Amino acid sequence: MTVRLLESTITASGPLGKRGQKRQERPKIEKNAGEGDQFAMNDSDSANATDHQIERVVIVGGGTAGWMAGAVLSRFLNNGRRQIHLVESDAIGTIGVGEATIPPILGFNALLDLDENEFLRETQGTIKLGIEFVNWGRPGDRYIHPFGSYGQDLHGIPFHQLWLREHGLGNPGPIADYCMSATAAANGRFGRPSRDSRPPLAEMLYAFHFDASLYARYLRTRAERQGLHRHEGRIVQVHRDGESGDVTAVELESGERIAGDLFIDCSGFRALLIGETLGVGYEDWSHWLPVDRAIPVPTTNIASPDPFTRATAHTAGWQWRIPLQHRTGNGHVYCSEFMGDEEAERILMANLEGEPFADRRVIRFTTGRRKQSWSHNVVCLGLSSGFLEPLESTSIHLVQNGIQRLLALFPDRKISPLERDEYNRGMKDLYEDIRDFIILHYKATQRDDTPFWRHVRDMAIPETLERKIGLWKLHGRVFREGAELFGTVSWIAVMLGQNIWPDHHDPIVDTLDEVKVAQAMADMRRRYREAAVALPTQEAFLRAAGAWAAGDVRPQAAAR
Ligand SMILES: Cc1cc2nc3c(=O)[nH]c(=O)nc-3n(C[C@H](O)[C@H](O)[C@H](O)COP(=O)(O)OP(=O)(O)OC[C@H]3O[C@@H](n4cnc5c(N)ncnc54)[C@H](O)[C@@H]3O)c2cc1C
């Protein structure tokens, strides 16, 4: 059995591919001839297994990262001979936030063969078509960073270049008017594209919002059904091999010892194995991403949920709003150097739409990444591997990517440094690409109303990001490098949305007839609008699809 890691993007095309364009890629499993629907190794694989194979994988932690890993590894690696164990502590609990995702999660769901309607129902989930940013460029500004693509290229010339010229000549409207996901979001609507869908509906690209604790519970049920062994209890000691330094077992308060060949550290910010035990250091990026605290609070819904996340900038940070079926997730992310906890809470409470119904707590974090994601026989996933603040909802994707990368490089018991280094290189690149994209949101501001915004506007930024902004400013060009997660649409959305305009459009556009291009663009814009308003509201869609959880709990607070 070969598990192939395919790169995924949040903006290339619809999940089923734009007609005539490359399909949105999903993780693919190549089955050996004769394999059944369950891809787990069969008896003959097991019989061929040799002593050098890893037989026990131990996942430490049962938050989102732990259960995502548990669900996938128990599906693909559990062959009766190889066992997957997971340890979690009810007393310690989980972080319990992390509710917005990006489109590659469609690939993760496919990997687990999840029924999308069941998944939405079980997690009180909703559709996410992008993020609406409010007050970022200047107070009062509003734009959407949508999933999917902008318009149709003409004669191989990228659509945004046509739009840039047209913007200089006339009034083509916002670039978001040329994006299926953005127009559907603006109208509060959704339709799931099928393989038979035609453009522009075929260009709809989406992800999900969900309740993090329900998601973990849902994955746990699947993982246990697939044979995962769960252990409850606090780990009080970690045992290591005297010679190699590898981790050999974790010991619980009860005295139970859980031995393993490979350990997955999903223990959250504590980083029990990778940090505390192996001493792998942390690369601190707070000089570029200085927000370091968050106060989450759920509220009752006051209206049918919008199919997008909202990120509203405040005076020293920003506030998220994530609408679910049964409640709305909110939180204020801020920089403690510029704002105290009480003021942050006051701003949050003053900007809520529904009734808050849970105690407030302050979560502290340092943006950055673990210097190695894989050290000895320990691979870290989730918060133990780093944290990039939730502005672009990338943490769950980092977990997903780490799991898929691990499957693609799954080692023997004697771990090859080549495979380990490859894993570490890939994770480092992914973290750094996301880092640059998030920094862009702070750097590309014209706000000078508070010391925080003046600080981020004037701060030095990584050279990689300088280069990207510089190229854009000249002729509006954006190049996707390697396997970057965020593609051209994402960069264009944020730069235009935050008033970073190129000096000139690409001169190649001037080879096209102005009148014909204007007409083609007007037709495109009309088609996107017509397609969007013909769709049901997202709530009507979810209900009709059987994806709405039984028992409408709105507008009361759901019991948690
Ligand atoms: C404010 C905020 C907002 C976020 N928003 C988003 C978002 O919108 N989208 C997104 O993708 N991500 C988001 N994230 C990130 C997301 O929450 C995390 O990536 C995700 O929840 C993974 O957490 P985790 O499983 O690594 O850690 P945790 O949830 O902290 O789980 C750690 C686990 O380890 C166990 N454990 C720890 N120590 C021990 C021990 N000694 N013995 C036994 N068990 C132990 C705990 O019991 C727990 O089960 C957000 C994060 C924060 C802080």
C-alpha cells in the first residue's frame, strides 16, 4: 500500500476542479491489486511484516491533533499486528478552541471516507467560504479573502491583470464580484458543487466551521471503531533508551506503562515529549507576529449562520466570529505589550452579537515553531509543534499536513535520518510560508491610530515577504513558490483588500482589446451574481442535505 502525499491549496480551483483546469488535488491512496475498501493491511501484509517494522505507535494527547492522528493512523496502519494507542487526561483537558478550517480539509475527510453531511451534523458544523476582514487596511475597510478563484483568464493572461486594467479605466466593481465563493458568501448562500456542475458553480470552493470538542468526539468514535486503544490518565514519567535516547514508554499516574516504537506528541502547548523530554527548542516569531493572548467566548446565535468567518481588527489585535449551527464562536486575540487582559475582555464583550454563555479565560501563546517537528522517534503535531495565531485558520491544516506527511514517510523501527530530515524540511517550509502570509495582514495596514498598528506597520519583515510585496507593487504579479499553501488569489485578496496597489498592470494586458475585455468581464460578473442568488441560504442547504443537527437549539445557549 502506498499513501501519496499530494500538495493541496486553498485557492487553485473548485474541489472538483474548474472545467479545463487542473483539479483540486486530494490525498490519494493507491491500493494494491485485490485490496478491499478498508485500506488497512491484510493478513498477507502482516505475515510479511518483519522485525524492523514499527509495531506500536503511541499518540500522547487527545485534543484535535491527537484524535485527527488517531483516526487516520488507526485507519491506515492498524493491521492487527501494529497497534495504535492514544493517551489523554480528562484532568488536564484540551484547549477546546479551533473551529475554522481551510479547503484542504476536504481531502482529509476523503482520506477518512467521512460522509460530509454526517460530519456536519455531528460537529454542529457550517460552511466556510472565506474570511471577511473588517478594519484591517483602515478603520471602516471591509474585504473578503475567499476560497476558490477569480474570474476566467483570457488568452492565458491572469484574470486579476484584466481586472487591474479595467479598474484604471472604468468601474469593474470589487474583484470579489468575480469569485463564486465570495459572491455566495456575500449573499449568505451555498450550493455544493458536484462532478457534473458547470462553471461558475463548479468553481465554488469551501471548508467548514465546527465545534472543536464535538469534532474530537466524532473522530474518537471512528478511531476506536477502527481498533485504536485509548488510555485515560496523566502521564507522570517518560522513559528513554539509555543508549539511543529514544522514548521507550510513557508512564501514567496509575503506574500503567505504555510502551511504543514511535510516539506522536499531541500534548498541546506543554510539548511533553518533543520539548520537555527531548529538549527540542522553539523558534520564536513574536517579533513578526506579536499577538500573544486570546480570550474565547461562545454566544447564542441571533440569526441564521453566515457561511464565512469574520476577523475584525481592534486597537491591539482582532476578534473572530465563527458561526456554527448551535452557537457562535468568538474571541479576541491581542498583544499583551499593548493591551491588558481587562481591556481586551471589555472590547470583546462590547462587540458581541449574541448572549455570552461561558466563563472567560485568557490563553497565552508565543507564535513560532518547534525547531524540529521530528526528533529521535517522536513526531509532534498540533500546538506542541508550534502556533501561528488563528488569523487564517491554519493550525488544523498543519496537523493534517503533518499526518499525511508522516504517512508518506512512515519509517521502520530504525528511523532513517533521511526520512526524518525530509519531514522536518517540509514542515519548516510550510510553517514559514504561512508565517509570511499572516505577517502580510499586519504589515499591509495604513492604520496609525494606535501604537500597536504603528508598530506592526513599521516593523521589519522576512526577506521572502519583502520580495513578494515588491513584485506585486511593480506590475501586480504574484508567483506561487513550490508547494505554498496560499496561492495567488489569497495574496491578491489581502493586498488589494488592504490597499496595496501595483504601480502598473502587466503590460501584456494591453495586447487585448479594451472593449471586448470589458464586455467579457461584465458577462462574467453577471454570471457569478446570477449563480449566487439562485442558491439556497446555507441553512436551507444544510437542512435539505440532512446536515443540520437534530433539535434546533437556537437561540438558547447549547449545553456544553
Ligand atoms: C485562541 C485560539 C484559536 C484557534 N483557532 C483555530 C482555528 O480557527 N482554526 C484552526 O485550525 N486552529 C485554531 N487553533 C488551533 C487549534 O486549537 C489547535 O491546533 C488544535 O486544537 C490542536 O490542539 P492540540 O490537540 O495540539 O492540543 P490540546 O487541545 O491542548 O490537547 C492536548 C492533549 O494532551 C493531553 N495531555 C497534555 N499533557 C498530558 C499529560 N501529562 N498526560 C496525559 N495527557 C496529557 C491533554 O489531556 C489533551 O488531550 C486555535 C488556537 C487558539 C489558541
